[in-house]
Amino acid sequence: MEESLDPVRVKRARIANLVSKGMRAGTALYVLASTVFFIGFATGFKQAQTVIIVILMVVGSLLLAPAMVFNYGVKAANRADRDDSW
């Protein structure tokens, strides 16, 4: 007999997948911004480098901050499910 999939857990898994992608992308943008910063620091900052750093930091923050909040929520929901299953 097949078990039916819980729609809440399916939705939570989909959100967890998006959270994982958001965290990876946000972190990658921060790393890229840091790389551009150190290149600019070594070569003398140009206006384009400054603009690129700011854009990367803003977009990285817009991706990373909500992903961290949703990651906390998904983990708390999974923990609550585990505790309630006993």
C-alpha cells in the first residue's frame, strides 16, 4: 500500500530547497563582492569596482537575509514534527 504524501511536508521540502539555493547564491555574491573589494584594494579603487561591490552586497543581502529566516522556520517546523511524532 502506498503512503500518501503530506502536502505540508511537500511544501516545506520545496521551501527548504529554495532556502538552500538562496543561501548559496547570497553567500556566493558576498564572496564575489569580497574578491572585487580585495582586487580594488590592491589596484586602487575605481568607481566601477565600488558600484559592483555595493550592488553585489545589496543583492546578496536581499537573498541571504530572508533565506536565513526561512531556514530557521523550516528547521523549527521539522523539529516540532519530530517531537510531536512521539
